[in-house]
Amino acid sequence: MKEIQFHFKSIAMRWFFKVYLIIAFAVISVAVILALLFVNLIFSSVQSQATDYAQAFDNLSTSNTENFYDNAILLSDDFEYKNKIEVQVLDKSGQIIISTTGFKPSDVVKDEYDLAKGEVEGFWVERLENSGGENIMAGTQVIYDSKGEAIGAYRWVTSLKASYGKINITIVLIVVISLAVLGLCALSGLFFIRAMIARLRKMGNITRKIAGGDFKVRIEDENNDEIGELCENINNMAIELQNAETLKNDFISSVSHELRTPLTAIRGWGETAKMSLGTDEDLVARGLDVVLSEAERLSGLVEDLLDFSRMQSGRMIVNNVQPIDVSHLLCSVADMYVELAVKQGIELSYTPPVQSSVVMADADRLKQVFINVIDNAVKYTEKGGLVLVTQTGEEGCVRIVVKDTGVGIPAEDVEHVKEKFFKSNKTVRGSGIGLAVADEIIKQHQGLLFVESTEGVGTTVTIVLPLYEEPEEEKIEEAVEAVEDEQTEQKPQETPQQGEN
């Protein structure tokens, strides 16, 4: 398997910039927030505990200036948390006068004392380094007398060495977890991309073969996902292309045969007629009849191809749509094939209905459909057979049925007979596109075309077209004209006056 190529337009780079960087930003953000929350929690806990330990010195608020020092000494001596924090007592000038350690610290705390006095609650806390370079947390609480005047303060001090140790361990743990998450995301993403790229490359190789004309290749992908669905669609496309290629080859073979036969006849009879000029006029006339007949056949074949081209490009439209009587059109087409049917020993029967059926249609296009359907019935019916053409009016539509007793169509081919290029019986003349064109024309007339067939029994083609409904205004005008005509007929004629003698 090829390695992933990390060029800028590759899927891997797009994943890195559009997915992985976002994940990395989110993981780092969460890690920073967690670290800050933990640091804040540690320092808040240290401050809370230190404040609780030093609450005994709140009793100095009941002292006055005279006994303030004595009470501070007493509280310092009795302080039970000496092993946890150090408490220092400050006078009103901010100088340390006593400490629970028994030693007077050398730290200068006047600034902290002034900051505490500036706070509403008289309390100030901060993290700093003492004179020995140790990280500590110090909180200063101002003590007021009954008159609200500051008489001093007490300051607690606690080491942050253990707290920073916990913080460092926790931050290292957060960093390790974050790196593990990012590494896992990177590995899983790269494995996923590698697998996906391998599948895409496989698809690319197969599609290149299909583009080269090898329609038998298939993509084997058992994954039931979007790419698997795409592979299935490509396989279906290959099948369709293979079928289309087969139909195209059959069509070219059929059309070549259809073109070669009349061209051979035209050429042969043309040479014969040329050699017979002036010697055998009957033979010349016969040859010219054959040439004209085959030329007409070629013209019909070319017209079929043009209709197919129009249908493929969506340019097949019906023009000159107007109300026409289907009976007259169907009768004229049936009359065209009566003589041909007699020559082939076939009976073609059509009895026009008593009531006319008017539809909105392009007469030329509809005639083309009738010619195609009746021509197929005559072609595929053997000697002694019957072609029956019927027309019946139904509610809102007219039904034209062309039924023959010909060779029929195999059951597996019936559903394909309206497809382009399809020919069930390749031994009979025809391009295989006439019925597809006829079906398209009927659809453009808002109608339906059905084909039913049984092999060895015959085929029935049914065409259903909507009837033309005359607008109400025209009906009213016709009714008025009918009444006027009736009144004119009933009016007595005036007798001419006799002239004078």
C-alpha cells in the first residue's frame, strides 16, 4: 500500500487543517482551563484553611491600645496550629510585634497592611516570596476597635511548596493526557485516511479502466458506507455502460445492415437500368420503381435516426397541435398497409367507429406513431395471420389497440421493447428505435403506450390519448348558431309582388 502523500491539496492535509487543528485547539483549550481551575482551587483551599486557622486572632478586635500587645502575646502562646501556619501580629503602624513562631521575622509588611486597610473588609491576600526565597501565601486582616479605628492587624503566612508540588504534578498529568488524546486522534485519523485513500485509489484505478472501455471490471468493496454505496453506483454505471455498448454495437450492426440492403438494391438496379436504357424500357421502369422504393426506405431510416437524436437531446417536441379526428388519421394509416398486408398473405382489419374521437395532437407526429405500430404488427406477423386495429371511446379518452397474431415477444424482453436500440427479433428489418420514439411522442401528447405480448401467440399495442374538451365559449357560440339556423329555416318566405300589366 502506498504511503500517504502530504501535499497541500491531499485529503490528509485537508484533514489536518480542517479537523485535526480544531481538535488540537479544543484539547489545548480544555487542558488550559482545567489547569487554571485546579490552580485556583488549590490556592482557594489554602486560603480558606489558613483563614480558618487564624480566626482565633479575631478576638484582638475587642482589645484597646493598652492591652492589645498583651492579648496578642496570649493568643500567640495558646495558638494550636503553629505547625500549619505562622500568624504575625502587627501594630497600627504596620510593624510586626510578635509571631507564633517566637521569632520576629525580618520581612517588611507595611505595604500589605496599607493595602488591607484600603479594602472594604480590611483584608488583603497575595502570593509572594519571603526573605528566604520561599513561595508563600500571606493574608493580612486589619483589626478595628469599637470606634472603628485601626489598632493593628494580624497576618497569617503559609508555605506554598506542597501546593506548587501538587499543581506541577497535576499540570504534567493534564499535559500527558492531552498529548495522549492528540496522539490517539492523529493515529486514528491517519489510519482512517489511509484506509479511505486506499479505497479511493482502488476506485480511481477501476474508473480509469472503465473510461478506457473495459466495462467488465468491478469494484469489490464490502463496506456498507457512503464509499461502498459509491462503489456500487460505479458498478451499476459500468453495467449500464456495458449494456449501452452492446446495444450500440447491435444498433450499428442493424443500421449498417438496414443501410446496406437498400443501397445494394439501388446500386444494382441503377446499373441494370443504365445498361437497359433504350433496349428494355420495362426493366428500366421496374428498376426505377425499386430505386424509388429503397430511397424512400432509406429516408425513413434516416428520419428515425434524426428523431432518436432529437429525443436524446430533449429537442423532440410536438408542433402544430390542434384538434384532430383520430378516426380519419388511423383510417388513412391502415389503408397504407392494406395492400402490403395482402401481398404478405396477412389480413389487416380496421372498422372506423361510428362516433368520432377528437384529440389535441400534432397530426404528423401521431401519424408517425400509428405507422410505426402497424408496420411492426405487419412485419412480425407471418402469412395467414391477422392484424386487428380497433378504436374505442372511453370516459375522457380514446383507446387505440393494434393486435396481431405474429411471433410475439419473449416474456423477458417485453419490458425492454420501448428502450432505445432494443430488438427482440434481430432477424427482422428495423433499427430498434421506432417504438422508443413512438413512446416519447405519446408521452408528449399526455398519453400512454402499453405493450403486451406472448411468444408464439401475438402482440398487442395499446395507445391511450386524452379527448379534446371544447371550451365553454365555443359550445355557447355553436348553440347560438344552431338556434339561429333553426329559426331561419322555420321563417316563411315572402311571395314576390306581381308587376303591373
